[in-house]
Amino acid sequence: MQKAIKYTIFKTKWGYFGLFGTEYALCRTQLPGCEPEKIKSLLLRSMPDARFDKGFLKPLQKQINTYFEGAYVDFRNIPIELEGIGSFFGSVLKACRNVEFGRTITYAGLAEKINRPAAVRAVGNALAKNPLPLIIPCHRVVRSDGKIGGFSAVGGPELKAKLLKHEQQSQFDSQSS
């Protein structure tokens, strides 16, 4: 039985966000941007036959909106599909998924977590191809010297810095209430 491939683009406080997948698992996300058509083209770049569904993954849409409004949200329980990726890439993304909200880890630290301490550059390259930014929080991985490092998503390192600041502030706000 063929899985129905769907997508949705919805407005958040930070702009339009895209989700792509099946009713069973999320396959790709697109971080917020100003133009819904640009989000759509980036989201569907290799799957133009996906069907738009405004209500697709509605509970996740609500969680993402809550996140961008400044609340703590844990996306680790969202079913994801990482089919067709290599074992190294998969191990990097799985380890990255466990970096907690408001925390960071270095590229070297993530390489250590997957028992490949010499693979720091390869870890960075794998994160640059992350198909599920935000759900797999690659923005939480920084350089060993404390600098932000790269970020291949639209918005680049400036968006990465904004996401980190947003999470640190949200975490502070939740602890002080």
C-alpha cells in the first residue's frame, strides 16, 4: 500500500513553516520564511507530487507555533522517517535529536557521542544536510571555540543565533515562573 505524501505550510510568529511527510512520519521540515511560495519550493524540491493538506499534522503545527511563541517544546517524540540515509548520517542525526532544548553541544562533542571523535568535520557535513531542522535541532550544535558555526538553512548563522537566543530566553522564562 502506497503511503500518501502530504505537505502543509502554515504561519508562525516567525514566518511560514513547512512540513512534509506521510500520516505515519515526518520526512522534511522547512524553517520559517517570509514567502510561502519559497518555503513550498524548498520543501518540495525533490517531491513535487506531494498533496497539500492544511490540516496535515495539526498537533505538530500547534507545537511548532507554541515553540515560536516562546514556550519550551520537546520534539523528540515526533515520528520521523530517515529512510535511505547512511548509518553515519543517521547516527549523527539521532544523537543531535537528543540535544535538549536550551542546551548546546559542540561538533566535537557530538562526534564523541557517536564514538567517532576524529569525525568532527563529517559531523558538520551531516548536519548541513539535516532534512528536519527544528525537529532534529542542528541549530544547537556550535563550534568548540564557542562561536556559532555554520548553518545551511535559509537565514544562515543569523537564524541559528536567533534560535539559540530564543531557546535560552524561553528556558530562563520557564524557570523563573
